[in-house]
Amino acid sequence: MENNLLMSIAFSVFGMLLIFGLGFVFPTINPYIVIKWIIIVCGAVFVYTFLVYLFGALRTIKIFRIFKKKSKK
């Protein structure tokens, strides 16, 4: 689960570098369109990693409850 969180952080940092760097490399590109797509991609990666983390935590809680019920018997 930690790998997904690191992947989300890496995408966000890479997106910020793209916003900063593309203005120097391609000054004729409309920066607002580039920023919009970078935000969309980084947002999609963030939502994916958040959902994986959430489902992983819920699965861990469910497994813990199953073991707790078995140990009481």
C-alpha cells in the first residue's frame, strides 16, 4: 500500500516539474491546456491510490475481525 502512496507523490512532483519545464522548452504551447491535463492525470492517479489504500485498510479490518471471531470459539 505504501508503494501506491509513493507513486501518487511521484506523479504529483513529476506533474509540477512538467508545468515548470514545459514553459521553457515549448513557449508557444498554451500553458493552461497543459496544466489542465497534468492536473487530470495527477488527480486520477491520486484517486486510484486513495481507493487502493481504502480498500486495503477495509480488507485488513475484515480479516482481523474474522480471526478475532475464530479465536473466541
